Amino acid sequence: MAPPALEKDVPNVPAALTPGTKVGAYVIEDVLSSGGFGVVHRARDGEQRQVAIKVSKHSARSITAQELVWQQNEIEALTRLRHPALVEVLGYGFLEDGRLYLVMELVRGEVLGQYLQRRGPLEALEALQLTRRIAEALAWCHEAKVLHLDLKPANIIITDAVEPRVKVLDFGLARLSSGFRTHEGGPVAGTLSYLAPECFFGAVDRFSEQVDLYALGTLLYEMLSLRLPFPNDKPYAEVGTLKRSGAMTPLEEACPRVPSAVAALVRSLLEPEPEQRFGGAARLAIRLQAVYFDLLRGRVGHRESTPSPVPAQLAQEVPFVGRQRELTLLQEAVDALVDCQGRALMLVGEAGMGKSRLISEVLLHPEGGMRLLVGYGRCRQLGELVPYSPLREALGQLVDRMMGLRGEPGQRVRGVAGVSLTDEAQELLRLVPELARLLPSKSGRGTEGALVQGLGPERVGKALGHLFSAVGAVYPLVLVLEDVHWSDEGTLAVLSRLTAEPPPGVLLLCTTRPPPRLARSGALRMLTLHPLSAEENELLLATLVGGAASSVVRTLMQWVPFLAMGNPLAGVRIIQDLQHGGYLSRDAEGRIRLSERLRGEYRPPEAVSTVMGCALEVPARRVLRVAALIGRRFLGSDLAALGLFTQEEVRTALVAAEAQRLCSSSGDTCTFSSESVRERLAAYEVELEEDDAAIHRRIAERLRQRNAPSATLGPHWEKAGETMRAASVYVEAGLEAERLLEPIAASQHLRKAYLLLCTLPGSVERDALLVRALCERIRVGGMLGQGAEMLQCLESCAALPHLTPVQALSLKSASARVYYAQGDFIRALDFSRQCLALPVEGAPRGLLCVPKNIVGRALCSTGRFGPAVPVLSEAVALAAEAGEAVEQAHSEGLLALSLAYCGEYRQARECVASASRMALRLGNPVRMVASLFYSAAVAEAGFRWDEGVKRTAEMLAYTEANGITGVYLCVALIYAGRQQFHVGQLGRARHLLQQALEVMRRQDTRYGQPVAYAFLGDVEFVAGRLEEARLAYARGLELSTDGAQNEHAEALCLVGQAHLEALAGGEVERVRTLGSEAVARLKAAGNLSSLVLALQRSAEALEELGDSAGAAPLFEEWRQLAARLGLTEYDFWPRVVPGPPGEPLAPRRFWRLNSEKSLGASPSSSPMEPGDSDDETVVRAIVPSETEKP
């Protein structure tokens, strides 16, 4: 077997552009990277915005047809895709030397390969989250029918390791998976280490979504182990054979600590057979999330559903249903080739009608075993970018097919083609240089590259006709050109010539959307594909669902109206989506069951709604564009009342939209099927009588007249240019959202109001609304982050002239809130005391309630739990009296936390239960997540590790599901890390705590930072990373004494330092002093819970230095305190898995042994395999499988 053909150098074309070179509106600055197919440069435009420009290494005159396809695929894929994890395309074109360039956003971050080399093997939690983000990007690509096909570490950039966020790069080998595909499917391309087994050998439809999932499984394996599942230093064929056999190094061997659920998921992604592989990138993203939270909850085993193959009905080829008339006509055209007749057939139909599938059905399964030469090309939406592009693609394929024909037929075909190319068809050598492979050995080899200049359609058409006539006379030939509605003018002119009189033995087969650009002439026959009949559509759906009964199919069509359209593509995509999303299942008796979730939450894939919108007439588009400006949900009466259309025009448009399943109606209420459908309709370029601002003013007036919700009014007044009215409405929308228990939306509305008001000149009315919007925003969302921005706003408002006393008090109270959320408790207390010392006549009682509560909360948050209890008790009563339920729930939760650390566990649990009931009554998501935090903190103080693991996992899941950031995300990560530490998962604990610290750094908040460093120091201490522990304790102490005065964190850091000093053989007196200070601080703060750990660690530190006499009373006090508090598990050292029966190993002994081992091992001690960082993308010619050889 020949070795893979690597990219060749192009003579006389420099690989990289020099700094200062102009490319369009951009100036090249330097080179960022270089790959097999192109060089990526950093450039800058006239406004100093930086971009990335990828320039092909090859001139368009020297690339093969396949390379041209790949270049165009990359542009088309990236222009088609819009996703946060994918690079945005800003432009494209050709350089003067003929090379294609692509202008993209400049992505800043770290390449995954470098990240792994720097960090070492990733903790399972981090690896799962990164893989999930990549899976989400893949799901978006696959939804748009784009396959990446070259996933590897070099093509993943981590733009944010904390969130995390990634960018998937380099679609240079991407394939657009829709359209006709031949048996061979094209040459193999990709990176050997990440190629799926089916890519190594000839196979029908070898390129599928499963190829990307296999590569993603390899990436996950590599993230966890820094190794590859298969060796990458062996020959191409041997690597393929190993992958096909599945003989990989088990992940459990490469990474012994990997959780079994993760190992099982990796195995399911690396299954040798595609149909056995985990099915669907979107479903994989959901599964990765589930495994992540399973690990946080302590579920170490894997669910039965982990090795989740594609459902059986999806693994098989999608059934071909109906179209008997069209199938017969197409088969007759193919049969005519036997008699050397020429045919030209144009399949016309809307997107999704099955034009490509009909062609595949005939050409891939010819009757009587008839052998055909098939060349396939696709016209692209890129239009005139590359002249004759589909013809070049098809001819390039035909060269490969002719060269692959064996025996006498192959010799005959190549002979007549070669003679033709030396005669009247020689012009084609300028268009497709690889045709020179067919020339007789003694003739010239043609030009050095494609020279399109001077090749008019007349000359190209004449040369093609001559070549096709020669080949068709000895071997049946089919030229398939799809999407002719996008063809360039040159290709269209050539087709017009060829279809007027098709060459003998040749079938010209084209597809297009109506109306066809190629007019009926000569021998060209038009064949229009209409929607499937009701019977055919029901049969297709029943087959797709696995033989479902008619009643089930009818219910499906009722619940998902798109399925009733008779559009095969829509039916297939939706059923696949339903199966992957778990909406379809079988009961114990094998009957199909439909999930009730289908009724309310299901939304069809983007590709389906795109297809459905293509058939609207212009008048309907005009009406629906205005409807889309109103919003996703609108009233038909509102649309008619705007005065832009007649009642009949509105009715007709809505009927058409419903027929296309773009919207549904219930009485007067209409709803677009998805937000993406609404956005696309709103973007339609149709001529209207008024501009958008005037239309939005009409909409706002109509909505105001019928008292529509403020949230729907605000955007229309804003887009109409009525800024003050818009701001006022946004404030009301924020308050309405709060009443509807949507604090995040409320905060966003109020922020919008404030920003709009800042654009207006000052006035009494504006300033009053400005202060109100800001204070309400801080009240509603002060704990959700953006504290630095809020403080700047408060400073600006405090400087406003003519503030009333109540407004000034409101700003001080709001300042106390923000400083508290920022962890600056000194300032929080200062502003609170200012509010309490200067009562203002006429001030709302709630305004004074907040400062009183913040005093108690600040005592609790700085670890002064004993003093906090009476203050918080008074604050709870005051909030209840003032009717401030939110303030009451918050303070009662912190009262529970304070009681727990004081050792009053029963009272603490009662307060937690009360705060949780109040949160449930309020239904406020922030209060709900806060109640989970109180439960987790009480579990931590009560040494109930298993309870703490569950509550923190629930808290993290809730913050993610509800988009909650700020303080509660930070404390969720901090306490989740602490609980993972207690149960012995040090890697997870470190990851979560470091993540928490990074989030706090970005949010510029100190809230929780000292405790997080103290907890992290404990993790590093137990892991034996003593220098890292020393740094963490020192940083925790620095933060604890730098304004925050966090007694809890300071004591933990002090006793940690004492323990470290002892291990380092320090002075006994120094260790005793540190330990005594920690114990004294905890006693003074009433923190009996943390005192238990401090006594143990102080005693062990003295014992380590041989001071048994000093350690003994501390050990005794430790045991007595634990007994007094009723504790059963109260060891500082994390829990360990029991050893062999009869040989129990105490936690302290276990972790000390573990520490000694870990001191000699760096987390990155497991090296990457040679060549991993620069693994080259390879291209390989088709290798027929044994079953394909004649």
C-alpha cells in the first residue's frame, strides 16, 4: 500500500506573506501558524482591528479539483455556521498570484495541544467540560450538514479555561454532508491519530457524523491521559487495521484513576463500527453534562446507557419511500445509456424534496449490475468565486474513476479519453490539469496549472462535448451537477450547450430549486418533485420510527406539524432529532412511546425551518417580516391594526406561514415555530412603505393601547428612537420580571434602562429615573456579578445635582449591597451604619431593613459566627416585620450557617428548612440557589460530607441551568471543591477551587477568596504539594488581613502553616504559636466546627516534632469537643477507600504515604507521545475495500 500523499510545495509561490503586504482592506503583520494547506497570518484593517487571514499555500492554477473542493467547502461551511465556538468569517477572495484567502476573526487563546503539554493530564471534570463544549460546536455543525473531519488538538483553541469556552478551527477538510454521494465518497483526508477506522478503507458513506465523534473520543482520551489510544508511529495500513480491530490501550491502563463512567463513554466513542458508536453530537453533549454532575454527586459507576449506540433505525440507511413515477423515468434515462443514447434531465424541487436521494437511489443501485462512470459537482452559493467550479470538481472525480477502472474496459476508456484530450478536448487540460493523467505516455503532460483566462463557455462546452462523446461511446457516463440555481454564468452557459444535444452514451443529470435558471431546450427534460402524498409521508414516518402504528404517526404529526408537510428531509431530520433527544422510546413490550415533552418544549432543527421558509411568495414575506418585527408571539389583530396591510393580506400571509409550518395559531394568537425562524423572516429584504423605526413606533402604540407587557413594549420604543419612553418601560419591565420570579431578566431590563438614560441630557425627571433604575437593578441582581460596573454607576449617580434625601439614602443602601457582594465588608458595614445613623423622613421601611441585615451578614461572611447569631436573628425579625421576604430568606439562611459553625446543628437545620420553604414560596431562582448553598454550608459545618457532596452538585447544576453567576456561582464552586476534598477526590477539589478563584478574579470580588485559598491549601497539603500549599495559605492570610478580616479563613491558614512548619522540621515554638493563634481566633469567633479541625491539626503538628506532651491535651480537647457536638466523622484527613479486609489504613497514614509518593511525581509526568504536537494532516487516494474490487 502506497504511503499517504502529503501536501506538495508549489513552485514560485511563497508560503507566507511578508509583513506589510496588503490583502484587500487589511495589512499583514506576521505569521500565526502554518498547516498542510495554508498559512494563517495576523493582519489589521484601517481602523486597527486585528483579524486572521488564512492564505492557501497553492495557487488556484496548481491545485487539484479535490483541493479546490476543500477550499470552497471551508468557506461555505464557515459562512453557513454561526456559533460562539466557531470562527466567524469576515471575507474571502483571491490574491494576485491566484491563491485563495479567507479573512476570519482573530481568536485569542491557547491551542489544546499546548494547554495539555503545560497542564498535564486533565482532571476528569475539566476534560468533560471541554469535550462538552466541542460536542456542542459539532452538534451545530452537524445540524447544518457540515462535517469537520479533522478534529485534533491543533484545531481546538481554549479561549477561556474557566467557563470553559473553545473555538473549533480549520474547516479545510470539511464536507457538506447533503447531496449525492458516490460509493467511494472521495479521498481519505485527516490526521492519522484521529481518523476513524472506516476512513482507512473503501466504504460507502465512510464520511459521517460518526467520524467526528470518533475524533472527539480520541481527544477526550488524550485529555485524560496525555496519550493516544493507538500508536501513531506505525504505517498507515497498520494503524487502520489496529483501529478496525479495536485493539487500543484501555483508558483505565493509560489513566488508572479515570472514573468508570468516563472510561465507558470513551469506549463507546471509539467503537470500531460506526453504528455502534455513541449517536449524535447533541446527545453526547447532554451525556457529558450528566456524567460531569454524576461525578460531582459521587456516582462513580456508569449508567447502563453510557455505551449508547445510534438507535437501530438510524444506523440503517434511511428508507426510500414513494417517488415511483420519478424513479421509473430516471431509471429509463440510465437504461438508455446502454444503447449509446444521450439524455438530459433536470430534477426541480424545493429543498428537502429528495432530489439528491432519488439520484443516489438509481446510480448507487443500478439495475442489472450496470456499471457507470459518475462525475459529481455541486454549484455553490459562493457564486462566481471560482469559474466552472462544479465542472472542475466533476472532471477531477472522473479522472479518478477512469484511472481506477481495471482490465480491458479501463484501458479502452483511458485510451479514448487520452486521444480526445490530445485533440479537440485539449482545452480542458487548462481547466483541469489532472486530466493529463489520461494522456498517452509519449504526449506532453499539459499545462502546469489551471488557466481559466480565455476559456469562454463556447470553448469549454465544445471540448466537454468532444470528451464525453468519446468516453460515452465505450462506457456509460453520468455527469451529476447539483444546485444549478447557484451556478456561475460560465457553467450555466456550458450546461445550456450540452443539454441542448447531450453526447451519445452520456446522461446529464442536474438538480435545482424552482424556478430553474436553465431553460427547457432541446433534449432537456424537467422533472418536478412535489411533496410526498399523505399515504407516502405516513409510510416514511412509520418506517423511520421503527414500524410505528398509524395512531402514533398521526399523533406525531399533530404534535410536530412540520412532519405533515410531506418533505422527506424534514421528516428524516426531525425523527432523528426526536430519537437523539429522547422524545421517542419503546416500552417493555416494544411499542413506541411519545414523550409528553413533545407538546410544549420541542423545537425543530434549524435546517428544517430554513427549508420550510423558502417557498413563501413576496406579498406573504412582506406581512411576515412586519410580524417578525413584533416578536416571536404576536396577535393577528395587532398586525392588521398597524394600518400597513389589509385584513385579507394578513389572513393570506398567516395561512401561507401555517402551511409551511413557520408559525402556528390558536385563535388570534400566532407563534413563530422558533426564534431563528423569526430572525430570518425579520431579515428578509422586502420593500415596505415605511422604514423600520416608523413601523416599530406603530407597533409600540398598538401594544400600549391594549396594555401589553412592558417587556414587549421597550424594544419597540427604543427602535423607534423614543429613548425616555423606552427607558421608563424597561424599568417597569424589570419590576414585572421580578414579580414573575425572573431575576436575571429583571436585572437585564433595569441595566438596559440605565444605559439608555445615560445617553440623554440631565434633567430632574431623567435623574430620578436613573437612580431608580440603578437601585432596583442592584436590589434585584446585586449578587449576580458585575459589581465593578455597579460601583462606577453608583459613583456617577452620587454626583448628580439636586438629589433628594430619599434618593441619597437609596444610593447608600445600594452601595452597602454591592460592597457586601464584592466581599469588601469594611465598606459594606460603613455604608450600612451611615444609613442606620441618618434616618430619613418618608424613607421606605425596607430601605433601613437592608443595612441592618447587611451588618449581620457581614459578621457571618467574615467568620464571626458567634457575634453574627443575635444580629442576624434581629435582622430576620425586622425583615419579617417589614414584609421583605427576600431579605428575610437571605438572612435566615446565613443565620443557619452561623448556628451550624457554632455547633448548634439542630437549630441550624431548622433555619435552613425555613429559608428553603421561603425560597420555594418566592420561587425566585437566586433564592433557590442560595438555599442550596445554606444546606451545603451547614453540611460542611456538621461534617456530613455525603450530604455536602449532593447539595453542592445540585447547586452547580442549578446555577448552570438558570444562568446564575456572581457570588452564588463562586460559593458553589468553593464548597463543591471542599466536599470533593473531604471524600478524597483531590484532583476534582483542586480544579473546582482554582475555577472559583479565577471566576472571583474576573468578577473583581473578594467574597469567598480567603476561604477558597485556605481550602486549596488543604488540598495541596494532603496531596503532598507542600510548596503549593504554602503559597495558598500565605495568599489566604494576606486576603484575610487586607480589609476583609476573615477570622474563619485566617484561622484555617494559620493552622495549615503550623502543619507545614512541622513537616518541614520547623521550630516547636513557632508551630505552637501558629496553632494557638488559630485556636484562639476560632474560639473568639464562636466557630466550634472549625475548631475541631484546628485542634486536631495543631496536635498532629506538635506530635510530628516530637512534642507529645504538648500534643496530648490538644488531642483530648479535640475528642471531647467532637463528642460534645455529637460528631461521628470529624477527621481533617480526607476519606479513603477501605483497603484489603483485615488491613484497615487510617486516613492520616494513607494520605501521608500518598504524599511521599506524589512528591516525586509531577502532574505532567506522563509524556505525550512523540509527534503529537505536530501530527500532520494527510491526504490519501481512494483504497477500494476487498468487496469493491472486481
